Amino acid sequence: MRARPKILDFPPPRMEGDWWKDRILCGNALDILRAMPAASVHLAITSPPYNVGLDYDRHDDRRPYEEYLRWLAPFWAELKRVLVSGGRFALNVAPTSIKDFRPIHYDMAAQLRGLGFLMRTEILWYKQTMRRRTAWGSFRRPSNPHIVPSWEYVLVFSKDSWVLPGDKANADITGEEFIAFSDGFWPISPEKRGRQPFLDGLYPSRRGRKNPKKKKEGHPAPFPEELIYRLVKFYSWRGNVVLDPFGGTGTVAAVAARTGRHYVHLDLSKKYCEIAAARLGGGVSRRDGSPLAS
């Protein structure tokens, strides 16, 4: 069992030494990033709010599209500043809604490349979520057919260099894992525990159908641990610092701690920070469920 980490409300009374490392930091993520030292993070993993009207705790998830992109731009600049040379940034992006499709993954990639990030690859996270069949547009006719997205993208970038230096003794990925993860098609089911009904946020129910009652606890779109495990093991060394600036309920922090990395968890929501802290303090186990020494 690990001790439950304390939640540090930002700004803290003192910011000395590594005040940000292995912390649940609750406050405005952009302000916290600006206060963090340069070249202090080896891997950043995040999925920004989707901007499709999901029910986040303390975030307006329905901005005009161009305003949404402008809002994200300062986060990308600060992430580049806090990454070490060779540090990686894995950005999870969901396709936009079917009828108002926008190439958000291309637009975000253009923003990041414009800042000087090196784009390494894109991973297709195949979610296996073909449940809804009501958005065909024109069934069995080519007049206006729609593709139903059953995947999300993970866009991976590096700062300055393709190479992240490290001691080979701290490479903890197995040969079997390396071969499996280097295939950029990742079939991983989405996380269901504690989540709000995700598709209700993306696609409104048809007229006359009762909307299911949303859960008040949890997060509308949490990461599955397997997705984060693959990114952490493939793109970082044991002992590295892993950051999530939109930390939500703490999947990135929990997996980082479990795999011997340091974590930095940022979120504006006190509720999500409490869930993340409880999760980190609830005992750390291996991926197969067997306990690790604390």
C-alpha cells in the first residue's frame, strides 16, 4: 500500500526544490505549467477536453472551434518548455462528431509542428465501440453516407531530438511487449468503470427516447490503463517524470507510479483530484493484479 498523496492546491505556500514532483496539483493547469521548471519532464501524456459538450466537472466543453484551438495553443508551448531535450508528448485526440466533422487531429498536429515539435508517429487506438448504427446519413445509398468512428488517435511528438537518453538498466519493457506495442494499431477497449455515458455526450439520443441518467461521480472519458501502460513503457525509462496536464481521475499518474516513474498530475477539478489521490493511495499492483512491494 502506498500512502495517499496530499492534494496540493495551487499556488502552494512554498515552491522550493521539486515541489511539483509526485504531486496531485489542483488548480489552473496553465498557471502550474508556467511555474514548473524548464526541462523537468520526460514524457507528457494527455487528452484535452474534447469540446463536444461532455459533462466535465469544471470546464466548458462547448467552445467555437477556432476559439478552442486558440485556448489550447499556450498549453502546447508550455509543454514544450517543460520537456527535456528528446522528451516525448503523446496526445490522444478523438474524431469530432459525424455530421460536423473537423480534422482536429490534423489541426492540433499543425499547431505542435508549428512550435517546432518533431512528429514521430500516429497510433490508432481501436476502441471496438461500434454500438450505435443511427448515423449512417443515407443507408445503402451513396448520396450522403457517414463513417462511424470506432477509433481515436494518439499523436506522438518529440522535443528537439528523436533520442531520449537513459541508462539501459532502466529499460523495463519486455521483448514481447516491444514487438506488440511497436505495431501502431492498438485494439484496446475503452474504460467503463466510473465513467459517464460517453456516447450520450457525443451524439444526442433520438427524439422521443429518454436520456439515461448520468452518473455524477467519475469522469466522462477516462483513459483505459492499458493505453497508458503501453505509452509509458514504450516511450520512457524507469525513473523518468511523466506529466498529465489534464489529469482527470489519475490514470496517467497511477500507471506512472506503478511502473517506477515519477508523476505530475494537474487538474482544475477538486473532485477529480480527490479521486486521483484516493486511487494512488489505494495500493499499487502489477498489471496482472499481483501486489508490488510498497
